[in-house]
Amino acid sequence: MIANFEEILGYSFKNSGLLEHALIHSSYINENRMKPQEHNERLEFLGDAVLELVTSEYIFTNFQDMAEGEMSKLRASVVCESTLAKCARERSFGEFIKLGKGEMVNGGRERESILADTFEAVIGAIYLDGGYDEAKGFILCALENDIHSMKGLTWISDCKTHLQEQLQKNSQDPIEYYVVNEEGPEHNKIFTVELAHGGRVMAQGSGRNKKEAEQEAARHAIEKYGLQ
């Protein structure tokens, strides 16, 4: 199983235990009486920092006419949950993540927050196993095309504002966001938000807090209705 995943990742671990650790979700250890530190959240923390550095360095080096504010917006778009989840989905991460039974029943293998977090944990594992250059190679292989395709799409970093601007061209009806579901433990809740406008539901989004879920719902609405 691990060998198959390494082939998908394009990286062979010297210490395969690091990769196995990166694939363990907190719900799995809760149901299997494992120690709290055996889930992948520490690796996710490390991977997040490496990801920020690599994308910052790439944007700084390759877009030399871009101002600091625009660089920050582009980086935020690239490292956001939906982009990372897409990269994880393209590499079949969901098939390899170890989840608790309850999380599996609730569609955890396709949950964007779990996919994105695991993607960052794998980056952390590659960094510890092979160093910065190996982690950088993996990140850019996964995200380089996204970086270039998102250049100029500054709305991605603030989908709510962009959606409001687009809709107000033809309507003064307010955009409303409603929390329709909360699940998970207090320290790791997932919120689902419904976005409504003009008396109809336009889209849903989920995230680790209400703000993130609202941004995700707005992004889905923008893409669904061609409001880019």
C-alpha cells in the first residue's frame, strides 16, 4: 500500500514510517486507542510552514514585477484548503488516509479539510525524510501550474467580496450565509455553510471555522455561476 502511494507521490521514503504517520487522521487514533501524538497534526504543522516558504520563494523569484500585496494574495490562493484538497484528490490521497469508522461513514475520504491537512502532513514527512529540496520538488510538481493559473485572479483570496461585487451589478438583494451543520470535536470542528441570494440557495461550503466555510461557499458560487 505504502509503495503504491510513494509511486503516486513520485518520492520514495527512506523512513516509510514517516509517510504512514502522515496518513493517520485524529479520528483513527481515537478509535484505536493510540497516543494523541500519533496522528498527523504535528506533521501538518511542519508541512504548512514548508509550503508557505516554498510558494513564497517561487512567487518572489518568478513574478518580479508583482507588488507585496499581490504576492500575498496569490500565495493565499495557492495554499488555501480547496487548492490543496484538489491536489490531494488528484493523487488519490483519500484511498490511503487512515480514518475512524465514523469519519469514513460521513464521507471523510472526500472531505476537503481532511485532504488538505493530509497533503500538508505529507509535505512535512517528505521534508523530514529528504530535506528541503525534496519537499520543494514535490510541492512545485503539485502546485506550479496552479500558481500560474491563479496569477491575476486576485478575487480567490477574498471570494465573499468578489461575489458581492458581481451580484450587486444586477441586484441589491443581500447575500446571506447560514451555518447548516457542525461536526467533530470542539478543537477540530467542521462547519458547513449555505449561501443564499434572492431567496434561493446558490452554494455550500465547509471549513474549520465559519469564516473559512463562508469563503468556500462564495468560491463555489462564483465558479458555478461563472462570476469570475
